[in-house]
Amino acid sequence: MSLSEKKLKILYFGANRGNSGSRVQGLRQLGHQVEFVFQRSPIETAWRPWRSLEWRLCNGPITLKLNRRFLRRALEVRPDLVWTEMGKLIYARTLKQIKERLGCLLVNTYSDDFLDKSSTKRSPHYERAIPLYDHIFTPRDVNFDELRHRGAKAVGKFWKGFDPEFHFPERLTDEQRSEFATDLVFIGHGEPSRIEPLTALAMEITEMKVWGNGWQRFRLPPELRSKVMYRGAAFENYRRALSGAKIAVQLLSCWARDTQSSRSFEIPACGVFMLADRTEDHLASFEEDKEAVFFSSTEEMVDKAKYYLKNDEARERIAQAGYRRCLESGYSNYDRARLMLQEALAATSSHEAFVKTP
């Protein structure tokens, strides 16, 4: 029996919460047995300054402990398939040992740009491990050839998604509305490419909030500075910050060369009108001006924000259509994980090396 025809035992190297955890739920709903390498990774429980240092250097005692635990768990579980989320701190030699000793399929989803200019996103371990993975999924098309050039065997599209248990329309209490209600919201980290367009919005729209970390590193114009909360909107507050807004702007990261992100699907899944960068991925996911509204310049973004703030009926109609599209077109993390697994298995189902006795 081939892997594509059996219920699999999957060892999952990733967080058991958030978008990663909801992808696991999608795999389990198919009847597969999914075991985590960690309930909480050693890097998460370490002293914060040390954790930050190792995350940047990709080395140290925590990273070594993490790799030893990964190998030990793999030998305990003896999976058909190992699924790693990111894998920034995984040594290539750890994956090689797992592959040689167990002969299992190695799948990787790397949500960030592995060539991101930010030093916190790049990893020499990951770049050395690229040829060891049987299938790598990346959200950005520009990474496809870059991964193949470094020896990737197979590269597939990693479509981001939303967590159905966490991202949904929420009616706010009066107390919550006092904190989160606004005409327009942007949620995301601070980076230079976002300052000019958000400042242009701030100069035209009085009721506006910007949630996210890292903005304090930049000298912001006063018009924008007064709108920035200088902290992230985490957990339930993320959904409430979206639900409290008439318009949510999706400005993609230039640092990460994004053409989509989780927010591209979380915003409409919360029943909120999305005003987003016009990219091929966004256009493939939502019908323009019917399920979401897109822009290609700062001027177009500001004009459309002002127009839809004045036209409640059109704005609500588009928000509801975007919400329905998320539900009906399989944009949840559950569905995204199932499709990635299906693609990885289909690409390897004819290889004897990945056929195990049931």
C-alpha cells in the first residue's frame, strides 16, 4: 500500500497552536496520526535574551538540545512522514540521520522568505538542508527557482490561510469597541516600505489605528505617529482589532517579498472589508471589487479607502462576499494542509523508497 492510500503516522516539527496548530487539525481530520516533536519548543521556554541570541545566530546549547530531541522523537515515533514548519534551527545532519535510519518522507513548509534581508529570517542550517527535503512548500513564486537552484527536489505553492476556530466575525462589547473601533486599521510590523503609504492614509483619515511591533525603530511623521499603538494585537485582540474596523488594509512586506500572507485570508474570514496590494496571488484568490478591493499605488489606496468609508452598503457587500469566498473556496488552514499533503504524496507515490507496510 502506498503512502497516498493509507492513514499516515506524521511527526510534526512546529507549534501546536496558531496557524501551525490548525494545519495539524486539518491533517488529523483526514484520519492521520500526528505527533508533535515538542509540546513547547526549548527555544520558546528559554530565557528571553538567550532565546533571541540563538534565534539570530542559529546556534547554541538550545539549538543543540532541540536537534537531539527531534532525532530522539523521530526514532520513538518511527513516522511515515516528517513535516517541519520553517525548520530554521534544524541541522541538516539531523534530517540526514532521520532519512537514513527511517526512510520517511520529509516535507517542509517555509512561510518566510528564506532569503529575507532580515538576519532573523535567514538560516545557514535551512539552506544546507534544502536538498534533503522531498517536498518544500513556499508562499512566494520568486522562491521556486531559488530553492531549485540550491538543490530542492520538488517545490510547491504554500497558500496561506485562516484558522476557523480563531478567525471569524465577532460582535464587540461596548468596552471592546472603545479600544478597537476605528474606520481603518493596519496590523503588521514596522518596516520602511509601509511608512509612506500609511502616512498618506493618516493624513486623510482621522479614525485610524496601526497595531504592530517594531515601529519604535523608525522616525515616523507626526500624522502617522499619533495613529500607531506601538504594540501587537495578539490572540483574541487580533480578531477584535480587525472586527472593530470598517476597513482593514493589507500592506504586504517588501522585506519578505510577499505576494500574500495569512492576513490576506484572516481579514475577510473575520467578515471585514479588505483593501490590499494588487498581486497575482490576491487576484487569484478574490474577485476584484466584489470580494476584496486592490490597489497598485498609494494614491489609489487612499482614494479607495475614502470612497468605501463613505459607501457603507458597497463596503458591507464586499466584506460579506469575501467572507463567503473564504468559507466556500477552502481557504482555511485545514484545507491548505490537506492539499499540501496530497501534492507531496502524489509526487512521491511511485517511489518504492516511500512505500511502507501498513
